[in-house]
Amino acid sequence: MKITSSDLLAILRQFRQATDDNVPRHIDQIASSHPQPINQLVRFRFDRRQYFLLIDDTAEDQASYIMQQIYTAKSDATGEILPNPLSDITTYGLPFKGKDVYLFQQRRTTQRLDSLLATRHPETSRSTWQKHIKAGHVTVNDGVVCQPRQLVAETDSIAINLPDAVDYSDKTLPILYIDDDVIVINKPAGILTHSKGALNDEFTVADFFRRYTSVGLETNRPGIVHRLDRDTSGVMIGARTPEAFQRLKKQFAERHAKKTYLAVVAGQPRQQQAKIDVPLGRNPAAPSTFRADPRGKSAQTIYKVLASQSSMSLLALRPRTGRTHQLRVHLAYIGTPIVGDRIYGSAGERLLLHAYQLEITTRAGLRQTFVAPPPAAFMALFPEGADAIARL
């Protein structure tokens, strides 16, 4: 993707770093690199300040990952990832020409305490550091500071006194398959894929994968190559080695990993089988959610009705893209929201969305399929759907 000074100025204005009085010639020293094949890093100067722009659809607001990409261009970079000014919660990404962009600003003489900690310890997100600070876990010059926006200097003495990590060694998850390269589990509904940072008071898939992988042990998502929403159950794969991690990440990024979901939806779709091709974008009114948006990212879902009742239907879903909340937004868009979807439909005992099948390419170049049996709640509603599911 070619980025011009005009593009950079437009992005700076979105992040409220530039005004209408600025012009493209105020931007200079533009240099571009590719830390990974799937992203782009642009380094430039504006108003005598150094910036880095990361263009990456896989970053998912993870400060540690974003900083890793920036360190490829400047190993001693210090500063802050600028938050999305349109969001009421701490998020970083902004959409630009169909891509997610993240803006990093080099450090000034002083900076916010939460920003400095997130820079010094990129394995932990800025929002997590805000929680630590508010909880009294951080001192500056021997005094407890409880305001994340407190300005501090590099020369200040900053001490971190984190509580002991919770021991989850007695927690386990159902293993569907394991070999030297991968581990495959059947994730229960209600379990997070990974925490946002070190301040975590609940068991996650990442906590379980940590026992089986050598990848990303210094981060909050060891072995994680893809995610399932908290309320979604089903098949999930983790990488056990760096080589397997790169191979799987590439397959997911290039859409060679094939996924099939089961969903119980309210009502009946008009067609028994169809493709939903509706772009998705963030909902400005609720930045952690998404909506149909003609200016958003391309998103396609193929569905097939497996069984129906008067008020509900059982669907097989095959996403062609991997946008956040894609299946939930698409099904709500066509008037058949997933049962139990408290965000895009109506609240229920649980979200009836299950990752049923995952197909990947092994190290030997062979296709391998993993299946997580449908939850009992699905089969109790649609016992007649068992044969149709078995034929998927």
C-alpha cells in the first residue's frame, strides 16, 4: 500500500495531531518497511516530532504486538501508541482506506505514567497498566500514584509492585488433538481466549496453552494464532513451536484455514442457502461493536439451513473473511440474530454459536480437519439436525 504525505496528514488529523492549517509539505523523512508480509510500517516526521504508522489488520489493539513491529525499525523507540479519539474506551486502531492503522508518537520530555509503562513493558497493554495504577500498584519517587495521566520523566524512580499471579494449574480444557506442532481444544462458552494484559483474574485459553507451547511465553497470548469470542464455544487451535506459529498465522491471514460454525438463530432466513456479502465497520456509537457499513472492510459469510422450527433455525456458517463479530453482525443484518446474542440480538442463557470444524494444512502439506461435537443445547433444540451436521 503506497502511503503519501497527504495520506499521513489525513491520518494525523483523524488522531487529532494535525489541523486544517497543516499541509503535506509539513511532513518529511518518510520511510516505509514491512516487518512482516502482512503489514507495513511507515516512519515519518511531522512538526519536528517522530511518528510511526503501523498498517496491520491483525494487530487487534494489542500494544505488545504493535510495539514489536515498531522495534523492527527503531529498537530503542520510546513513546506512546495514540488512542483512538473517537472511542470511549481505550482502543488504538482507526480505519483508513479499508485497513486498520495505528499511530505511535515518539516520547516527549515527559509523558503519561500509563503510556511510559506500556512502552517500557509492551507485553502488557496500556489499559492493564491503567488498572494497576488505579489499584495502587505503582509508585513514583516512593509515592503511590493512582492517576494514569500523571506526567512523569524518564529520570523519575518508578517502582511496580504487582500482586502474585493467580495459579491456574488445576484448570483444564478439553483437548481434541495434540502433536509436536499443534494443540486443538474444544473451548467452552464463557472462556476468554486471552487477557488484555497481566492484570487478569480469570482463567483463559492462553493460560492453558502456556503449558504446551514454546511460543510467546513472555506475552499474554502464548501459542494463540486465532481467537474465539468469550461466548463462542468450539474448536480452537494453538501453535506449540515458532515454526508452527508462523505457518498457522499465514494460513489464517491468507484465508487458507477453513472454518465451519453452527448457529441457532431466531426465525428463518428467506433462503435455504446464500452468501452474505456486507462490509463491516466499527459502530461509532459503541466502538467495541460493529455494524454493516458500505465504507467498512469487506466481509462474506456463506450459510446453509440445516433444520428449522417455527421460531428458530439451525445454520451452518462458513466465513470467507475473519472480521470481528462477523457472523453475529451478518446474521442480525438479515433479520435472524443468533439466539442469546446480547449485543446484536436479545439476551439469553448463552450465545448459541459454536465453532464446529477447522481445516488446516499440516507441516507435511496435507489437509487435516478437527471437529468439536455440537453442544448439548444445540442438539436438544434440533435433534433432527444430527444427520445434516454429520454431512458437513
